[in-house]
Amino acid sequence: MLEIRQCCENCGKSLPNDSNEAMICTFECTFCTQCVENILENVCPNCGGGFEKRPTRPNSQLVKYPMRNDKVFKPIEFNKFLETNKSIDARKR
């Protein structure tokens, strides 16, 4: 079950369940499209993987399976995976 995190881990932008700007990696690290495209260059700073649009949980399921309550906020100081992986397709890293 996805955690559906509430905000971008880098800039803190709110990313509600129905946001079209929420992007996640395979470990559910969550960032907004602006950070993914302009800062991270589609390279997760935590695992080196790529990002995909986060799915939306049906509203009828939010009561039973709510979004994660705490905010994950870890502004990027250094992306150790960026230089190594930014020119490699995310599916081939």
C-alpha cells in the first residue's frame, strides 16, 4: 500500500492525494514535478532511481487507507547519484 506522502521532500510543496504534480521513485520518495525536472533531473537523490507520476488513491479508500500523517522533508544538499545516472535511462540504471 502506497504511503501517499503529503509534500515534496525537497521544497515542501503540498502534494495532496489528487495532485498532478506528485512524483515517486520505487521506494516512494516523493517530490514535485518542478524539483524532479529542474533540480534532480529525474534521479532520486536517495536511491538513484527514476520517477513516475504518483497514482491517486480513490477518495472512497482514503478513510480506510489515509495519506501518511507526518511530513517527510529532507531538502537536497547533495545528490550523490546525479552525475553518475542523469544520462542513463532510469530503466537501465
